[in-house]
Amino acid sequence: MSLQNPKVGFVSLGCPKALVDSERILTQLKVEGYDLVPTYDDADVVVVNTCGFIDSAVAESLDAIGEAMAENGKVIVTGCLGKRPDEIRAAHPGVLSISGPQDYASVMNAVHDVLPPKHDPFIDLVPAPRRLGDGFIEGVGIKLTPKHYAYLKISEGCNHRCSFCIIPSMRGDLVSRPVDDVLREAERLVRGGVKELLVVSQDTSAYGVDLKYAEREWRGKAYQTRMKALCEGLGELGVWSRLHYVYPYPHVDDVIPLMAEGKVLPYLDIPFQHASPRILKLMKRPGAVDKTLERIQNWRSIAPDITLRSTFIVGFPGETEAEFEELLDFLDEAQLDRVGAFAYSPVEGAAANALPDAVPEEVKQERLARFMERQSEISEAKLAAKVGSVQRCLVDALDGDLAIARSMADAPEIDGLVQIQNGFEAGLKVGEFVDVEIMGSDEHDLYGEVAFDD
């Protein structure tokens, strides 16, 4: 009988919420004695964690499954696209198993069927590994992000029914994690060397509503399971905490003073999606645009350094030229720091597919180009205004003489970078905080130097 541990390959696709799912599956595999391998040839079976939100993500997931089938032949599929098993089986009938998002038990059962774990049953009574290295964080498990930052998932699912979105049909209604569970995980991550916590969910603002904001105790103090209390707790850990996927409820205003006090980063990722009240109504999104602009102004009066990131959809069914111009006017007034946008594309199962007056593809692309051109001017001016300032930064990588870092205004993967020209000379290390004097800027990034004391 072979003494080798069974070997599993893993492909992780999709958003940060899916990345956290992958981390949990990988941790359980490691705990049960499986070796994780980087190539198809070395793997006894391959797990593919899919995305299924938009057509391009579906295509990428099906391609990844196809590649794993061709290179290995034994493939277990999980994740959001797993909610559409017929589509997967039509393309790849030979997959061994299909399960949906956060269905960790089904994934492990499928792995067990192909590769029974080799751990001694007595050894299995030992808790999960608590060592560092090999991607582990003490008491937490495998991380797929660098050691110095981590995604902190606070809930699953969503109670909204935006007409362009199918996430609730894939991940279900909102299910929040009790606040003490989240804060204990955050504490363990920080003990393991994490310097930045990225709070993620489908709807961070709704955190705790399903638990009726139940009170739990952490570090001898009572905290409600709600966004503001979570931020107060995270503020006790002495690291950066960054809020993502914040739905624009009125109670978001309560968190801004915590940003001004330095409890959490002065950064909000709020997907506004559009600025025309009629289009927002068709999207089933909040539509009080004047109040939104008023709130943005108020946020900046309380926390002047706040960075506002958002995403928008152009070319939504029925969008007129006048309504698109409303969106451009909103950009001019809101002066958002970071913006992403995409042209509307139908998603299988989304209610918006039934709306009349589809916008022609060439018009959608032309509007997207105009939108991004307008926003790039705003973003460039915002960055230029930082030249001459000193920005607190977190070092992500070293590249020759340069250190590649991010300021408080920059989330990993989606925002800009700060290139520190004398990073090598200053002896900077990955995961280190440093104050950088900003010397220049372009449309996306900042350039600067560590300011040495004379």
C-alpha cells in the first residue's frame, strides 16, 4: 500500500467571497492529510471552484473545467456555477461531482469518494494545524492571499432582488456570522501577521439584520451583530480594516465618524450602479440621487480623507441618451475617487432580461468609453492633488529598486498602486507600513519616495 498522501489540484475563480470558500476547502483538505499540488499531472483529482455571475465568468469557468478534464480527467466542480448543473454537464458530462457555493461538505464527500483520506482516525481527533508557512495562518488555515492581508467574510447571501443580479438564486438569502465569531477570526488573522482586513459579503450594510442584531461578547465587551459595532471591534486590533460591498443604507452614515477617528480605513466601496431614478427603479436599487449626493458631501465633511469607490452599469435596458447624460452629470458632481463600470449584458435567470428596449451593443460600448473617459479625468485630478503629500502605505511587493505599495485609498487588485522609488535603498519589506512622500502621479497610480530624516 502506498504511503504517499493523496494529491489534490485546485482552481479558484471568481470574487473574494469565492476565494474565502476556496480557503476553507483547502484548509479542510490539508487537515485531512491531502497534499495540495500545483499541476494537473501531479494531482489525483482536481477541484474547480467556479464563478457564474456574468456570461464572461461562466465562459471562464467552463473553460477551466474543460482544461482540467483534458489535462487530468478527474474533476470535482463547486461554486456559483454549480447552481446550474445541467449547463456544466452539457459541456462536460464526465465531471465527477457538482455542488453549489459554500457547500463544503459536498466537496469533501466527493473527494473522499475518489480519494479516501489516509489519516489515522486517532490523529484525526487532533485540531486543525496551527503552524505558519505553506500558506497557513495560525488557528485559521490556508490563505490564498499574501500573508499581510486577508479577506474577512461576514455573511453569505443577499436579501435584495436587483433585477440584473442572480446572486440570491446562487447563494441564498442573507445569513450573517455572529459578530464574536467574526472578531475572533479577525484577531487570529492579526496574530498570524495580517496587517489589513478586507471586509466582504454580498451586502455589508445589512450585516446582522437576519440575527436581529444579536449581542455577543468579545474581549469582555458586548457588541451587536451590526456593521457599526463590527467596525468598533475591528478598530481595537490596530490594523487596517477596509469595507467592501456596502449597500447605501442611511445607517452607513453612522460608520463615517469611526473612519474620522481612525478605527477603520476612510474607504467605502458602494456600488451605486446608476444615477437615473427611472433606471435605478428598473434595477430595483435605491433611487434618491439628490440625497446620495448630499450624503457624499456630508461624509466628506466628517472624514475629509475618505476614498469613495463605486461601480456602474451603462446600457441597461431602456437607458436613453438623456439618462446616460444624467449618469455623467452624477460623476461630475460626486467626484468619486475610484470607479469601475461595465456595459450591461444579460445574465441567465436575471429579471432584467425581460425588460423592453434593449440598448444596441455598439451604443453600450460607445457609452462605456465616454463614461470611462469622463471618470479618468476625475481620477487623474484626484491623484494629482496628492502630489506633495505624505501617504501611509502598506508594501505589497519588491521589484528591483522599487517597492510596490498601496495607500489607504487603494484596495488590492482593484485600485491603484504607490511605486516607492527608493524602496530597496530604504530596506523596505513586504507587509511593512511606511510613510511615503508623493512626488508624481498618473491616471491610476502614485509615485514617491520614503522620506528619510535629515
